[in-house]
Amino acid sequence: MEKRNFLITTRPAEKNRRTINTQCFEIKNVPLTRIAKKVEPKTLKEELEIYSPDFVVLTSRIGSEIFLNARIHGGYTIMCIGRKTAEPFLQSGQRVLVPSEQNSSGLIELISLHSRKESRIALCRSKQHNTILDEYLVSEGFNFRCFDLYEIEELHPPDLPGMLISKECKGMILTSSMEAINLAHLLGNDIHSIGLTKKIFCIGKPTYETARRQGLECEVLDNEGDVDSMIEEISKKHCNSGEWI
């Protein structure tokens, strides 16, 4: 049986909704992180209803599902970093604000457009979140509070190094800064040679900058905020050109 080219994704198994096969390569997901829920729904409900936010900001689909499971009452407006994060709310019929630029910069623009300094803003996300949004809110004097919904734990899959050096592997997609750091821990000094021989794609600017600091040559695509859209863009570029066939 002929071996087929493949691209590795490294997102947590909890986020890996489906396997996508494209024109000239398969997707193989090898998680570099694991999601551990950090808060009980009842506790989250009590804490958020006491805070009584005007806006709730979510940055991942997992966070959206945890938030919805808590059944939190209130007159808040939901803001999501991207379409995938918004999907659980849209499926339940709720109105959601999503920035045109699906990253932290887009969320900052959305908050500045819709909120006031006296507005209460609840940031609901992972314990290992990046601090871009926090720094902006502090600098502008906004009233906000962080709610850690889950933690991200490091994994070291033993089969990943061998997969990366195989002829059929055309590269990988890193979907968070922590994945980039974990990859560096796993590969050690070999990370430099991997970066030179394989295409490494990053989901957004924070992940890109982290990957660069680890010694990886990393590429950011036009569809930087959504893994499925990134895969489609990679397929169009490398399959249509005949490069990976």
C-alpha cells in the first residue's frame, strides 16, 4: 500500500473534532497538550453571577462549552475570539460578537468599540492564557476579572519525533504557544533541523513569536485563527501547485 503524505496537528484531543483529508495529504493529530477542567459548573455559576459582568469574553471552544454548561444567568453580552469559539453559543440560539480579525488584537478592538470603562468584563479562558488582552485592559483602566476555566498540561508523545523526520511528513501546525514550547522540550537540539526541513505553520502571532523564540522557522497564514481554514489554505497552496504530490 502506497504511503500518503501527511501534515501533523498538535492540538489537544479534546479540540480535535474531526479528521480532515485534503487533495494530497492526510492530517494526523498528535496532541502536545491536554486540557484539564479547573472549575466546577456550580462554582463558576456562583462566582460569575456575583460579579455580574456586562461582557463575557471567551477564547476557545472548550471554554465556551464549559461556560454554557454552568448555565449562568445575567444580562451579559458574549464576545468570542473566533467563529469556532462562538459555535456553541450560536447553536443554542444566542447572539455573539466576533471580531473580524480573529485574535487578541481583534478582541481588543471589539471591546474598545462596544464597552465603556465602567463596564464589568469577565475573561473566561485557560489558566495559561497570553497576557495581551489583560495588559490592554489594565492600561486603559477597564474593570475586568479573570476566570480560569481549565488548565493545559504538557504531553511528550514518544512517536512524534519519528513522525516528523519521515519522508511523508510535510510539516506541522502548532495551535498554541504552549505547544511550541512543548515541542522544543520534546525535540531538544533537534528542533533546529526540523525547522529547516519541514513546513511549520502557526495559528496566530503569539504562537508564531513563541515558536521563533524556540528556534523554529514558522509561517503565519491568512486564515490564522482557525485550524480547518488553515488546512484548506495549505492544501490550495501546496497541492494545487503540485509541490506535495
